[in-house]
Amino acid sequence: MDEVIVVEKVSKVYASERGPVHAIDRFSMKVKEGDFVAIVGPSGCGKTTLLWGLTGLHPFNGGKAYILGEEVDKPRKDVGIIFQQANLLPWRNILQNVLFPIEIMKENIADYEERVKDLLDSVELTGFENHYPRELSGGMQQRVSIVRALSYDPKVLLMDEPFGALDAYTRDEMDTLLLGIWKKTKKTIAFVTHRIEEAVYLANKVYVMTPRPGTNSAVFDIDLPRPRPEGITMEQKYFEIVAEIKKRIVKDVEKQKEEGVYQSQAYSTVT
Amino acid sequence: MDVYEKQLEEEIPDFEEHIPEKHGAFDISATVSAVKIHGWKQVTGILAVAIVILGGLELVIRLFKVPEFVFPAPSATFKALVTSFPTNYTHFLITISELVSGYVVGASIGLILAAVLTQVPYLEKVITPYILLLICTPTLALVPLLMLKLGFNIWPRIIAVSLASGPMVMINSVTGFRRTDLAKIALAKSYGATTFQIFKMIRFPLALPMIIVGLLVGGIFGLITAVGSDMVGGKVGLGNKITYYSSLARMAHFFAIIIMVAIIGISIWLIFSRVGKKYASWQE
Ligand SMILES: Nc1ncnc2c1ncn2[C@@H]1O[C@H](COP(=O)(O)OP(=O)(O)O)[C@@H](O)[C@H]1O
Ligand SMILES: [Mg+2]
């Protein structure tokens, strides 16, 4: 099994009071096993819609998506989702929060406790097991949610701007932490972000989406050394790749404006 | 699949902080949190105020020789409480059993109705006005009617208590169950949660703080109704004793009964503020 995620010409149209909104239009993508792919595009281009389509919670209404060879039509136990917000349950302590998926799946909690403790340790949260979410900072909460997604050992991780709500410094820390986890666990990751810098730092491959309706604009293979050397984000080569992708996005916007099809993101409640 | 799960297919949750609004239809959480006792200093202060008031009262009543039928001295009330306890004890138990059985029936029905109705928004909109009607009509007024049908026994009172507490529990629980956090439901669904698991692990805990408020208010309303129905119909129960002693102007005994009723009320408050502290403190 080489291709873990296959997206074939998926589309999504939302019904709204002001008529149908074409969020995604025939977008295609492939993610190989163990790969780290980022999806970027201007705000409102359908990135969140794409990712939620892959979760099986929010079906596409055109095209097909496959995960591990099976068509996606419901949530899968080999997929972990990390949301824009940590989305922890405030009435559960940290340990109970990270064991939440295990409880839902009716697995034996005892079999997972060791694993979960190791994971908490790897995100530097040992000692916080009995704390409640409100006692933790945003960055810590999001680390808990990463542990929660990894607790049941899914093969695939879907992440939607997971660090978007954090401050710039914490965000960079989290990016580095995520790369460490990826290297150790060898998960296949699809990562949505509107920050090109983040996408280039993290991913092997960057899919660019056009402004709404989101279609395939370009794919960039990121030719930077692995593991990412310290200070890579200060280097010429990194800047060049980032600039190239940004130019591409600006061009897409201009092209749409010329054709008179560019829409302001009036419906955007989700970013 | 429930309504909220269907909603997920239509929209992606916005992840805004869904701190559920704290104020339900009959929110008395303010009273719950207002009385927080921190340490001995506060306890001493509260006791000191009680001593000053009771002592002052005692002094004034003795000094001016106020007769008992006008106002009993605290010491006389205390004596009445102790000496009449053996006879009043059975009445105390009767009122308690009216309250407990009526409350258990009413609160359970209210809670179940709330859980079910919030699943069917249309039904909820149709039923709620009737529940409000029940809340706004003092069920005490129904006791004479119920007595005509059921006789001079404990049943009319149990029914009145459940009619008073049930709607109160229900209306608050409905507010609780309406706090649906789509993002958290999405989370549970992403692990393959069933509708029942979503109810048990997301919707119920989310509603619990409001349910506890409902249970507390329902309990107090139940107590009022139990004592009131004792007054209206029959020869037993604490309410009946209140009418009896006041008609004889035996004010010390009268106040002794009032104290017993107050103890029940305070216990209800204590129980639910304890429960609230345990299961609802996460939202503070
Ligand atoms: N429930 C909805 N109803 C109508 N339009 C929606 C709905 N959800 C999203 N959209 C629109 O679909 C487009 C894509 O949204 P989204 O996937 O959230 O974009 P992104 O994550 O790239 O910012 C946006 O223009 C947004 O306004
Ligand atoms: Mg988005």
C-alpha cells in the first residue's frame, strides 16, 4: 500500500441563503505512506472543507476520496484528527481526555495507559495528568489534543491549522515538536494551513489551492534537508521556496480577478 | 442519528469557545456561589452575627416581658423544639416522604422529558408552553381538587409535589441539553461514537450544571408545595402543625416547626451545592 490518501476530483457545494457556494471544485491529491503533505491556499478557499471531507464527518458531494484503499464514507479508526482548537472536554482531566477515544472505541483502557503516558511525556506534559484543561495554556492544550489523536495509534493524521490559534513563538515550537513526533511515529500526515512558511518548514510536498472554489493550482516538492537543520528558516533556499509559492497564490488571485470570478470570502465563518 | 449529528453533515463547527451560557430559566447559581465559606474566620463571623441577633432578641423579649403569643423568645422556641420533637417527629417524616416520593417521580419525568424533547425541536416548541403554564400556576391550588378525587390521604400531596418540582427540573434541564457543542460532538463522532455514547459522554456532562440547578430549584419548590398541601388538606404533616399551632397562638411551637422546615430546605441546598461543586465546577 503506497498511496494512503487518494483524493479524486472532490467537490463541495454549500447551500446558503444567498444561493449555492462552491467551496471546492474537482480537487485531487495523493499522499504516500509516511509522507507529510501540506495544503495551502488563501483563506476561504476550501481547505477546512477538504480536510473535514476526509474525516468522513462532512461528506463531499462530488468525486471520491480513499484512505488506505477504502472509500471514505464514515469516520475511521486508523485516522486521527487534530482540530483548529484543542477541543478538550472541560469536565475531564488531561488523562481522561487523552483516553477519551479509547473509551469510545470500547477498548481496554489499561492496555493504553502506558502508551498514553509515554506520549504525554514526549510532549512534556508528564505531571499534568490530573489537571483540568482550563488550567493549561493554549499550547499545552493543543499538545494534549495531539496525544489524544495519537492515543489509539492511527496510521493517518489529518490536521486543520492546528496551531493557528497560538501565538507566533508557541506556534514555531509546536511545529518543531510535530516534526519530532512525525519522525518517531512515521505517520502519514495531511496538514492544512494558510501560512506558507509553516507548510514549507513542515512538509515534503505542498499542494496549492486556488481561491474559492478551491481547485488544484500547483504542487511543490520541498527540497530541503531532513531532519530540518536548525536555522533553516533563515536560509536563502527556504525563502526562495516560500516566495515561489506566495507568487503562485498571488497569480491565482489576479487571474480570477481578471476573469471577474474572484469572490470575496463573504461567507467565511470558518478560517 | 440525532439532530445535532445530522447538523454536522451540513456545517463544520466554528470552534468558538462554547462556554455555555450560565443563566437558565430559573438560575440560582448566584445564590449557590454567593455562600462560599472560606475558613474559620468567616465561620466565626457568621456565628457571631447569629449570637448577637438571637441574644439581642432574647434580651429585648425578657426586658419588655413580651408575651409568647406576640413573639417567643429564642430560648422558648428551642425548648419547644426539643420537647415537642417526639410528637412532631412523625409529622416531619410524613412531610419528608411526601417531598421525596413526589420529587423523585417529578424530577425523573422532568429529566427524561427534557432529554427526549430536546432531540425533537418541534415537539419541544409545542410542549414548552404547557410546562411554563405548569410553572406559573401554583400547583398548590390543585390540591383541593385532587382531594375530591383521591380523598384525604397522602396522594394528592405527592402529586402536587411532583407537579411543582417536575417542570422546574425539566425547564432547566432543557436549557442544559440545548447547550450543544457541535465541535465536541464532531470529536466523539470522529472516533465512531454512537448516539448513546454522544449523549452519555458529551451532551449529558454539558447539561449537568443546569440539571443540578434544576434539581435544586425543583427541590425547594417541592418543599414549598409539600408544606402548603399539608396546610390545605389533612391532619398530618409539618404544614398542618404550622396552622394548628398558629391557631392556638402557641408561637414557640410554631417557630419550632418553622425551624424543622428550614432544616429540610437547607439540607436540599447543601446536597445540591455539594453535587454542583463536584460535577459542575469545570465551567467556572
Ligand atoms: N456551512 C456553510 N455554508 C455556506 N458556505 C460555507 C459553509 N461553510 C463554509 N462555507 C464557505 O465555503 C468556503 C470554504 O470554506 P473553508 O473550507 O472553511 O475554507 P478555508 O478553510 O480554506 O478558509 C468559504 O468561502 C466559506 O465561506
Ligand atoms: Mg479553514
